[in-house]
Amino acid sequence: MEQTEKPSVPQTQSKRQIRNFLIDKKFQLGWVFRVAGMVTLIVTVMGYFLYGTLVESIELINAQVLSTASMTEQAQQAIVEKGARDQLYTGLVLASSLAALVVVLSLSTIVVTHKVAGPAYKIKRLLSTVDGDHLQLFEKLRKGDELHEVFKEFSDMLRRLRESRHLDIEQLETVTSALKAEGRVSDSNIQALELMLERYRKSIAMDD
């Protein structure tokens, strides 16, 4: 039997997923830079004092140990080298911790702001589609998104507009029927009213 190869996932798909988190780059990256800057400043100041305290402690211990006359020169050299390694190790740990913290918080900021930028982008797009001939919402926010209250107010506003449009349709239907019965209005005017009615009906079609 021939084995069918599994379709490989194109690299563009993963890149597209990453880009999807940056819906509003100016807004989201702005917050990333703010968070990264604040974290860098705080950790740098704390690390500076922590590292300085550690260096002073190591130098104090070395001075006390080296002052012991019974120690050989080789043992003293080993203590000095150990103190230097401890300082280097501490510096590397602080630097790597700072880098890791900045990366983690930056990614977290992108995810968090995505929950705001995504709904804001969707609401903005929906606002551009709503007009006199379209009073429907065919999309909803995701469960974890923010701005649900804003979206609800927007949805309620459209619902009220549809209800008002429905009353207009009923009144226009009544007026159109009366004008047809009287026969005193030209067919072109009646047709214009019927076209308006059709447009109004389409604007509230598929009402939820």
C-alpha cells in the first residue's frame, strides 16, 4: 500500500497567526515598549543594588579569608578565583533574568492588548458597514475579548433602529395601499414607494 504523506503546514500560516495578534500595531507595540521600558528600569535598578551588595560581600569574605596566615598561596588564589566566578555568574543570571522577563511580559502584553485591539477593530469595521440599507450584525465578539459592554450597546442601538424601521415599514405599507386604492397617484410614484419599502425590508432582514 502506498503511504500518503501528511500535508506539511506552510510557514506562512504560522507567520499569519503571529501577525493576527498585532491587529493594531501602533497601539499594541506602544504598550509593549512601555511595559518593557518600565520592567527594564525597575529590574536594572534592583539588579544594580543587588549586584553591588553581592560584590561587597564577596570582597569582605575574601579579605577575611586572605588575612588568615595559615592559608597557602594556592588556596588564597582559589578563593579569589571563586569569588570572581560568583560575580560573573550573578551578573549573567541577572542579565538573562532581565531579558527573559522583558520577553515574557512583552508577549503577555501583546496577548492582553489583542483582546482589546481585536474587538475595537471589529467594532470599527462593523460601524463602517452599517448604514440606512444595512442594520444587521452578523458577527459577535469572542468569549475572552474585552469591550463586550461597548459591543452590546452598539448591538442594542441597531436593534432599536430596526424596531423603528419596522414601524416605518408598517406605516408606508398602509399609506401605499391607501394610495393604490384611491388611484390618484401615478404608477411611477407608487413604484418609488414600493422600492423604498423593499429596501427597508432588506435592511432588517434576518433579524435576530
